[in-house]
Amino acid sequence: MESFSNERPLLGEIKAGDEVIILRSRLRGAEREPVTAHVVKASRVWVELSGNGTSWRMRRDAQDEGNEDYPSSNNRFVTPEQHAWEQKLQKANAVLKAAGITIGYRSPLKAPAARVWLAELTTRQVQGLEAKCPACGVTGGMPHDCETAGRIS
């Protein structure tokens, strides 16, 4: 298993020509497929984006259109690294939900890396494979020392 961080990757430095992914708001009835776009202009506060015949102006800090009155109606942009992180977490959540696993609010398994880890163990079990830790390969006795060593965080 590759390392999965509990923290969503940061935006970092962004400049004209960089590729980003636009995630359209579901409330606007737009297609829900991600749209690849490129940065046209990046200033201190605003980022201008263009892709698929459409232009957007979004706040750099929030990575969305900046509508504070209706934030759930905002389209937003993410880097390819942020999108991959979100997709992996979304897939893990779907696996856990399909298996009927509910994680309590205060559970140590609430952390994103722990949910990905648990989803991978669950997938192995569903496939009839030996339950071994996807982080270090140890079989039996889950959880074990690799959690405290920080391999899944």
C-alpha cells in the first residue's frame, strides 16, 4: 500500500499554464464529471481558469468561486494531486459503506488514512484473501505496530 496522508495536499504555488481539475457544483445541475482546465492568470487572491470552452474566476485561498452566501453552490478547483487524494478517500468511504461499516465520530478510524487502510483490509476480506496489513504485510492481529509507527498516517 502506498502511503496515504491524513492531510489533503496543499495547493502550493500555482502559475499560468498549470493544469487543474474543475469540480462542478451538483446544485447547479451541471454535468458532474470533472473538467480539466488550465490556469490563465494567478494573482494573490483570484485564479482565472479556462477549459472545455468555459472560463472561471475562483478564489485562491478557498479554491472555489467565493460565494459565501451559498458555499455549496460553488464550483471548485483542485490540483491533480488533491483530486487523486479525494478520489482515493471517496472510494474507501464507498467500500466501507457497502460493507455496512459505520465509523463513529470519535473513533481513531475516522482519520482519512485509517479509513483507506480499513477499506483495503475489507476489500481483501471480501475477495477471500488473507487479511494482511496493506501497509506492512503483517497477517493476523489487526491493528498492530505499524499504526503507531506512522505508516498509515
